[in-house]
Amino acid sequence: MGLFSRDKPKIKIQTSKKDSFSGWLKCTNCNELIHANELEKNFSCCPKCDYHYRITVEQRIDLLTDPGTFEVFYEELKSTDPLNFVDTENYPERLKKATENTGHTEAVRVGRGEMNGLPFALAVMDFNFMGGSMGSVVGERITRLIEFALENRLPVIIVSTSGGARMQESIFSLMQMAKTSSALARLSEKKIPFISVVTNPTTGGVTASFASLGDVILAEPNALICFAGPRVIEQTIGQKLPPGAQKSEFLLEHGMIDDIVRRPDLKSKLFTILSCFSAKPEHE
């Protein structure tokens, strides 16, 4: 499967209701038949092999926040074209198409929500918007969210999925690595927790910055987490990587992340961690 495949189930086996039996899909990973309703009830995880399909930003926010509590911030910040960048098409046209396809204005949505009544700041990246690439506005929204959390002493959770820095913004994109990391350093100085959740795929400049700076780093099963993809590394060093290298299980074994959490268990796990951070000593 390609590095940036959409990870969607294969084409429906049957779309009509001629015999009252429709909506069947074939799992991309195990090739078993699963029903769309069953997949939806299982948080878009295959009930046969537990393969985690990519979910939308809205689904992720609904998964992690209490109903009706999420307040979106900084939607007025939108990308410009500082370099007048053109490849096969110009950058503004790419942004326009991404907005039309996703309904979002950038590759991250940030805001404040509650988890079982506990307030927190949340950023969720959107791989469907230009591969979740990190441009100036992505970095600015995340930085402002961290500063909001700093001012209001709220824990921060960032859910990452990204192809890395956005090439159409060149150095402006790379500067977001330092900017977001600096904001997280200030958060750390004030002893405010930051939990990083990495999903498939998380690569490039996002992995090299905020995604790897969590006080606790969690990952979904079988997620690709790396700076450069396995194909690029193998071509560079002229050797094959070990089986499963750069997947979350490999990174957990080698101490790069703290735990692997199945999607149905993620909210419960995060709430437990946040509760531990927010608990006050008995003598206070």
C-alpha cells in the first residue's frame, strides 16, 4: 500500500437492496467482508482484523469531545501565496480545490472542548487537505491554540496526521517547526500537559516537531510514523529496513512512543491521563 494511500475500504460489493442485503465492503487489510454499519459502529476499525481506517476531522472531534462542547478557533486565518508558487498548477488553485473537497479552509482544526466535563484545548489535523501538510496557517493556528491553553491553563491534545512541511511555502513552512516547538516549550515551563496522538501517517516536519514533543505520546495501531518514508530511506542507505520499521509497534518497542491505543479506547485513555495530570496532591 502506498505511503499516502487513502486507506478506504475497497469498492462496495453490492449497492442495491434487491435481496435486502447491501452495504458490504471488503477490508483493505484482511480482505474480509464487513458491513458499512458495522464499520461505523466500530469507529471505522475493521471488526475482523482491527485495521484502523482514516476518519474525518469531524469524526475525530466527536470521538474525543463531549457533544456540543467543541468551540472552533482561528478559522479566519487562511493561507496566502507568498512565493507565487507554481508546479503543475498554482498554489491558490490547490488551496481552493482542497477547500472544496474537504469543506475546511486549512489542514488543521483547533479549538476548546470538554472530555467528560474536563476542559482542554484540541487540534486535529486533516490529511484530506493537501496531505495534512504543515504550512504557515497550520503552524499559526496550532501556536495560537497553545498560547490560549497557556493563558487559560488548559491541557493540550494534538492529533497528528501529515505528509510533512508544505513545499508550496518552502522556508515559511519549515519555520513552523520552530514556532510550534517554542510554544510547547513555554507550555512545559508552566507544567501544563501536552498529549500527542499520532495517527497514520505522521511524517516529515510534523514528526520532527510537535508530534514528538508530547509529555505523553500515544499512537493508533499500525500507524506509519517517521521523518522520511521507508522507500526514501532504503534508496538512501541501500539497505532494506527491518520488518515493520517506522510503524507504531516498532516505535513503541524502541521507546519512541509511550503507548498504542485502539481508537475505541482512545477517549477513555486520554481522560485517565488528563485526570492524573490535573489531580492535586492531598496535602494541598
